[in-house]
Amino acid sequence: MIAQLDRRVATLRKMRPDLGDALDLQEAVTRTVLTSARVPQTRPFPLPREHVAARVRQGVPLLHDQPVWLDIHYAADLFSRLINLLAERDEPETRLRVENVAAAATQGLLDPEQLFSEAFVHHADHLTELAAAAGVDAELLSALSTLSGAPLLRAYAEHLAPLLEHADDGTVRGAAWTRGYCPICGGWPLLGELRGVELAQWLRCSACGTGWRGQRLVCPYCANDDFRRLGSLTVEGEQRFRVSVCERCKGYLKVGNAFDPPPAEFLALDDVASLHLDVAAIEHGYVRPPGSGYRIELTMADAEWVEELA
């Protein structure tokens, strides 16, 4: 995957040479994740097909209220390597903030299990509370812990996503996910993708990278389906992306052609490479909604019970 990363970054740099610094940082972060010594471990939990179908009908993400075991050691190692990466950058202000986080971690002011559990379910408010208690920068701690927990979330998503394809509630069409938030973890979409010859719109989760079939002419955030209050922004010279906007909730989503949808690990690169569209949307009064579309909670697995399942 490293060779694929090199090719993708080289292409993006040619397309957007003005975003060199931002792409450099995102490439370094992505490379750090991909060069972890091992892949994160997951442990199974039962989720029968009829339960999947029921959750799809009710709009409940598959991870919600499930006994998830988290590979805290993996996340902690990645957290440490990301801190080292940022500490080596020639940015004095950032280095000071990073050093404060590193000091808090080494002094035991941050509990790894609590930190990465909150990051896994993307509870930004709880991460802010942990940062305040440790006396560190909340935005930086949230970013580092979320990046460190993301591979764990993606690993579970890879196991759960195939279940959605086989969900069947006994109707003619079976169960189909129609919400604008992720069917796995409840995250809002980071990007929209137009796939295939029919240019079907797919949504890609900002948290776990899962892709699901979206509804055209429906706002993913507020479910507005009044075409008169839906629109798009275009930016001169931009050929790949457009910006879908909703006049009801003032939300926006960047949507681009994706004949070869990128793996979840590379989504942030496309997001960075299209920053000029975020600027245009914000200047016109549109926003990305904060938080998640569905706030999930976990039922922490009992160690002995999980071993029996395995």
C-alpha cells in the first residue's frame, strides 16, 4: 500500500501544487499509520442477520451497544509515533503543544483505555474533558487520539460492512440503509463519490471510511428532499469535485468522480487536496455539521466471554 500512497500523493501534488505543506503533513501521517509494526487486532461478537436487518430498518449503526474489544496497545504505539512525527516538524508553536501532550501521557495524566475508547466512538465532548483535566490542547489531543484509534475502527468496519450486503428483513427488496450517517459507526460522510457509468452517489464515512449508497437529491445531514432547497457550488477550474449544499440546514458535502474509489486510509488525502472547496463553501455560509449523525456507545466486552466467542 506504500507504493499506492506514493503514486496518489504524486498525482495530487501535480494537481494542487499550492497545497504542498498540507499534503506533506497528511502524507507523513498516512505513512506513519501504514508502517505500524502490525495490524490492529479485533475480536468477534455475535450479530445475526435478523439483528442486522432490524438495525438497518431502525437506523441504528452496527457498532452501537456492542461488546467491542479495543487493541489499546496498538493505538498507544501509534499515538506515540504520531507525537514523534509532529515533534520533529519545524513548527515551534506546534512542538510546544505536542510536548505538553507527550508529558501528560508519560506522567499518567491520560488514561489510554479511556482516551482511545472515547476516540473510537468519536465523542468529541468527552475528549475535550480529558484534555482539560490533563491540561493539554483539546484540539491536538482529539486529533491524535482519533488518528490513533481510526485503524481499530476501520478494522471492525471491514468485518461488519459485508453484513450490510446480506441484510434481509423478509420484504421484496430487503433491508437497505437510507440514512446520511454511517451504517457502521454513525459518522457523518467526509466525501461523496460518483461511481459507475450511472454515476451512483456513494458516501464515505469520515471516521471509519465505510462506503454506502447515498440518495441523490437528499441532504445526508437533515434528510431534506425538496429539490428547490438543494443546490451545488462550483469552483472555476475544478474538474473533479463539486459541492452539494442544503439551504435548510446549511450543510455541504464535497462530491467527486470516483472511478477507482480510494481505500479508507487515503480518504483524508482527497479531503486535503480539495480544501479550496471547503473555503468556497464556508465563504458562502455553509458548514460541515459537528459531531456524528448517530452517537454510538459501546458495551465493553467481558474478557472471558470474548475468549469463548473466539
